[in-house]
Amino acid sequence: MTTLPAGREIAQPVIRAARLALAHVPDLVLSGSKPRRELVASPELRPALRAHLRPFDAAVVYPPHQVMLGNLAPESLRDIPRPWHLQPLKASRCQGPGGFLVDERTFYAWLARADTANLILWNTRFVPQIEPELQSARIKTAPPDSLASALTAGGEALCSGDDEPVGVVLPAHEQDDTLAAPVLLENLAAKVTGAMALQGLLQESGGEEPVDFLLGCGEEAVGDRYQRGGGNLAKAMGELAMVRTAGGADVKAFCAAPVHALILAGALVASGLYRRVVVVAGGSLAKLGMKFRGHLAAHYPILEDVLVGIAVDVVADDGRSPILRLEGTAVHRIGDGVALHQVATALILAPLQRQGLRLRDVDRFAVELHNPDITEPAGSGDVPATNYRMIAALAVKAGEIQREEMSNFERAHGLPGFSPTQGHTASAVPYLPHAIAGLTKGTLTRVQFIAKGSLFLGRMTAIGDGASLLLERNVC
């Protein structure tokens, strides 16, 4: 127990487990925001894009995906020459201690089950391929010529390896852009991948123990024309994952939302209001193929072809799981400044100093873990490496290391990027399964998770955002 200044005791929150659900959906790359827009303007790109889509087997053996699943340590990527898509891991598996990877057909079966409003018209030729997994879901079917008519009426195609759609997402309202077919598909994809992660978490960690509250933290905007971001996809995910005991709400903060949500979950558990809170998020379909032009130019396969869902289990101290130090959390305040060093000071250095800790006392810093295989061909650089250089510079400024020690500090306390570029998902949380394992086994003592958010993208402010939290080994 932790004692507050007023003498009131609170429960110490811990993060018991985290589970990732990866869905390899190459055909949905064409429904990503950038490919969909650019293929209209330059339809000649379509054959090249389709020719560079990866088969499922290639996605399984891709080293960063094996890190996501927990079958490979992130540090191992340093010993694998890049580009990593040319270095398949022959002993790869679709499941691991950190999560699982499903193929497109399995994703479509989940999509059919998630479609409670009957928004999708499925091709009668395709239904037999997913029928065993539908679990009595009621779906609408039609022959191929009817699907073609639905496409001309504003539908969004679902494909699977060829030009004939396996289904069409229909608009839910003729005059509401918020319920247009592409938006509905984005929201359904987030619902599915979040529910997959949630179900996987419950199967692995305390499925019989009731979940009291779900905190959604994805980047989708669920609503209608009167409340465009009304949200609470958390409850929709819970329904699909057959969780019956939980209430829910969504947290919105761009890429920083998962860390904000974890802080809130810890506070809810610490207060005693809830015993078990699960933070859940689905993948961002809009970001599929976001950098496809760079990949085509570099003769790479299209690597942004995976949706990622995540579920994180936050409970009261069980004497074993890593402790979420609420006194070690931080948020970017409005007056903190937006320069990179100002943000880093507020989120990384300041919360450690408040506890009498040094940067060197943190074993690993988990930052924006975007996979450089994806970002560098598109000219976005190695995002994690940039962040670790900044943290090393903070250590120099704080007098902890000499300037010539920066490279060693970055290697000792940093990580190679390995996450799909799903925005909110890439921001720190993919390292959670590895951190939980290391902190539980005693190979790690402290891990700090840092996420930043681009609030300015919404055009309501010019400032950014961020949040950080500290996990520590439980010594009870």
C-alpha cells in the first residue's frame, strides 16, 4: 500500500499483462487513407501497389513481427542486417507470449461477426471460406453483380487477392459523411482488432475474474454528424469479446492516448473505485500503406499491411506484477514548451528527478518504437534513434555521462524500433509484454514509457502533447 500525504491509503496498481493482436490485411492497404486518395488521382499505381503486397507467410517470418509477438527480444534486431524483410526468421510462429498474428481470412470472419448493424454485403462465393468461424453471426450476402452495384452506390470494397470483392461495406446514411463506408470500415477494423486483443488477454490472464471497466484509447472517430467523435468503442470491443461485466469510455489524445489511459487506469484502481481496468485499442486502418510510395521507390514490399490491437490488464498489487508508479507519471502541461528538449525534460527527466532517480537508473526507455524499415525509405528517418539521442543528451546535461558516452548510453538504455506505424500503438506500448516479462523475472528493474501526441493535427491548437509512466519491479 502507498500512503498519501493526507494519510489515506490507496491500492498500489500493477500492470499484470499485455496482449497484442496483429492482423495481416494486405488487401486493405488499398483502403488506407493515402493509397485510396492517390489511386484515384494516379490509377496507374494500382498494379505496382498490388504487386508489392506481402503474402501471409512473409509477414509471419518478418523479424519485427516476431518481436511484437514476444518470440524475439527487441535487442536481437541489432544483430540482423537491414532491410529486415530480406532476413526471414525460419523458426517463426504466429503466436507468442506477447500476442498473435492472424491472416486476412480470419480477420474477415471477425469483421463479419463485428458487423452488428449489417453494414457489409458479403460475396456468396466467399462466405464458405469464413463460415466455420462466423459463430452464428447473421450476415447479408449477394452475388458478385449485386456487389458491383453496391460499389457504385458509395460502398467500400473488401478484397482478397484478386479484383473481385469478397464483400462491400455499405454507407449507413446517404447524407452523413461520418457514416460513409470508408469511415465505417475504419471503425469496424479498430473494433475487431481491439476485441481480438481483449479476448486474447482474458484467455491468458484471469478470464474468470470480472473486468470492471474498459478504457479505449485508439485514434478512430466513432459517431454521426451530430457527435462525430462520440466514441465509446471500448464498450463495442467488450461486447464483441464477450465481456459482460464492464462499463467503458474512450480516451482521446492522438498517439499519446494509450499512456494517458494507463495512467487513468492506474488511478482508478488505486482509488478503489474499480478492481480491474483493461486499456484497449484497435488498429488504425487509415494508416495502412501510408508510406507506400517510398516502399515502391525502394523496391520494398508494402510493409504497412498490419493492423495492431492491444489490451493491457491493470489491477491492484498482486505481489508479483510490475508496479505502475503513479508518483512517477508525467503529462505534458500547456506551459511546458513544444521544443523536443522541453518535451523530453518534462516527460522523461522531471518525473525521475522528483523521485530522486537518475536517467541511468532506468533500464529501458520505451519511446515511439516505429519500425525504421518502414519509415526510412519514406524519408521519415529512424524515429526511435532520434529519441534515444535526445535522452542521452539529457543525461549529458544532467552530468550523468560524458558526451563521448552517448552512443553507449543509447545502446544500453534504448531499443531498436519494431512496431508497425499505427500511431498510438507504436508509442511505447508494444514493449509492454517484454517489460512485464523482464520486470517479473528480475532481469529489469525500471522501464519508463514515453509517448507524444500531435494535437496540432486537429487544427485546434499549435501545441503538442505527451505522457509518461514508470514501471518498477515488484519486490513484495
